[in-house]
Amino acid sequence: MAFFLFQRCGEILFENPDQNVKCVCMLGDVRLRGQTGVPAERRGSYPFIDFRLLNNTTHSGEIGTKKKVKRLLSFQRYFHASRLLRGIIPQAPLHLLDEDYLGQARHMLSKVGMWDFDIFLFDRLTNGNSLVTLLCHLFNTHGLIHHFKLDMVTLHRFLVMVQEDYHSQNPYHNAVHAADVTQAMNCYLKEPKLASFLTPLDIMLGLLAAAAHDVDHPGVNQPFLIKTNHHLANLYQNMSVLENHHWRSTIGMLRESRLLAHLPKEMTQDIEQQLGSLILATDINRQNEFLTRLKAHLHNEDLRLEDVHDRHFMLQIALKCADICNPCRIWEMSKQWSERVCEEFYRQGDLEQKFELEISPLCNQQKDSIPSIQIGFMTYIVEPLFREWARFTGNSTLSENMLSHLSHNKAQWKSLLPTQHRSSSGGGGSPDHAGQGTENEEQTVTKGNAP
């Protein structure tokens, strides 16, 4: 069987050195993708980690090579992965659901603006296509398809590309998380203090950024990519590595799908830049930067949402809230998300241990319990941001509801703390000091390892 070799080493080009081998040279952010409608070959949790490099890890824990990554693809895998085949009409429809499931999914969409929307159930009812189904519905209900004269087939094709570029084997950073963030973003866009000022462009930017904010997430954090000398860390010079990759991947799919090709060039360039600004705002290392700015605006009462820059800033804040809103959901859903993100942390810790790397904070399953991780996350990250969001909304019904869930969920996690952690926190005392994971949370966030 003929094999195809692709190599990340510069701008895209094709060579044909002989009859049996084809060389595809690629930038780090450009990948071969499956055609629309053909079930994607879901990549594993660590799609960009070259384990041959990790196997060469020195005893000091450093990766001792900067060689270009090379992989062999069989003809069959190349056929399914090649972007050149995206236009082929699929032999079977993407959604194979019976009428009962379709009816239930449609019923759920009628309540998509409710905070207790169950994204896990919705994903099952849509046969794993929650992100595509949700975005198509929201684009339609917000009038974006009509306003921007979008082609429905092209829109669907783009959304499938986005959904397929999430890795389903990631416990947390997958397409269901993207759908959950998108549903939350939709709720925030409807907040009265914000909604009356939003333009169709603002709404489209908010929904697109929410849907694609973690696209192609490898299931490990930025420090892991840096200490393994990953090509993305080198490409983005260790600055907002994942967020830059999510943004660039999104722009690549927008251009490939030609979803916005009919719009003026200046407008599409502005959309791409604003998407980047929104996605880059989700970098947890910039949490204090945005929180400080928000507090200052609210203290000075100088937010003018008629101004495009102030509106964009509040869209950034809304996306940051949506990205970490899991602790503000009802307990049953919040607990699932907490377990998923900690499982992803633990997988990274196992990987680091396997290759004799220092285990990252919160990634040691033997030392970092789920309750202590979650209490710390809620205390140092979620509460400060959502209290300021509540100030902005004028303590709206939704904001009060979210803060109520947050308080209840933190109490639930405190009750589940290991006995020694409960006693060290003084029983009924503040959970801010509950457990080693909680004590180190504020430092950990600056290292980019918050949920």
C-alpha cells in the first residue's frame, strides 16, 4: 500500500518525489481535515504530542530535540483526512435520528434560553451533534442568516468543521463543552443591560467565539506544551499558546468554508480580528487583567455601551463568564463538568509521570482531590468574576440564580472534602482554606491550569 508523508516545516506545498510517496509540508496550525458529512476520525486526547519526542526525554525533564515532526499516513487514512475531498457529497446524511429524538431535541431548543438547559441530554438527542444543531438554531432565531445573507449549506459545513475539530476523547475540552459555553453565551447576550445595545455583528461574534473558543484543544495545558518544547509553544513564543491556536484554527476554517466570502474584505478582516480578541480573552493568565478593568469601569460608572469598544469589552467579559460558568449551573450538571475537567487534569498528570516530567499543579490524582480543586477554583476565579458581572447586570434574575447555584455547589463540594481537609478548615469555617488544592489555587491560575 502506498504511504503519504506529511511534514510540518513551512508554507503548504506538495511534492511528488516518486510514484509512491507524496510530501505535504505544513505550518503548525494547518491540518488535513475530513470532508463534510463523513464521520470524523476522532483524534485522541493528545493529538499534537509526538510521543517519539517524549520518549527521548532526558533525565533533566527536557525534550532534547527540535526536529520536524513527521508522520506516515496510509492511503485510506489520507483519503478520509484530505481537505481536498471536503466537497464530495456524503453517502449518508449527517444526522441519523428517529422522529422521536428529533421531536425531543426541537422541544429542548424552545427552552434554549433557560439556565437549566441540559446540554448533556441535548447532545444525546442530537446524536453527538449538539454544537452544530445549537448554532444553526441560534443563527436562525437571532436573524443572522438573513441579516448577513449566509448560505445555509455553507454555514452548516463550517459548523461541522468546527465540531469535528474538537477531540471527543477529551473528557472536558470537547464539542459538548463548546456547545455548553455557546448556550451560556446566548443567555448572557439576552441580559437586558446588554441586549438593547447589541448589533447583529456583536451577536454573531459572540456566538462564533463561544463555539470555537477551544477548537482543537489537545487536552493538556500551556505549561505542558512549553516544557515539552511543542511546536505550538515555539510558534506563539509561549504566549497564549492554546488561545492563539484556537483563533488561528477558526480563521482557517472560516476561510476554507468561505462562509463570509461574500462580505466586503474590510468587514471580514474586522471579524477575524475581533474573533481573535474575544478568544484570546479566555486565557486564564489574563484573568486579573480583565477583572481589574471591569471593576474600574463599574466603580467609575463609565461604561458606554453605545461605544463599539466598550461593547466589545463586555463581550469579552461575557465569553469569560460563559467559559467558566460550570460552577454556576445546577448541581447535577456542575458536578459532571467538575469530574470531567479533573479527569483531564489527572490524565495530564499521568502523562507527565510516564515521561518523567514534573507533575503540574492540580494534576496529581493522589494529592489533588476534586472537591479541593473545585472549591479553590470557585473561590479565586469564579466568584470574583461573577460578582462583578452581577454588578454590571444590576443583579438580574439570571445573575442571582447563578450566584445562588455557585454558593450551593461550593457547600456541596465542601461536604465532600476528605476528612483531614474538613478538619483543617475548621469545620464550618470558610472553604477558602479547605485543602492544599484550594490554598494553591491562586498561584496555579497564573500558570494556566484552572478548569
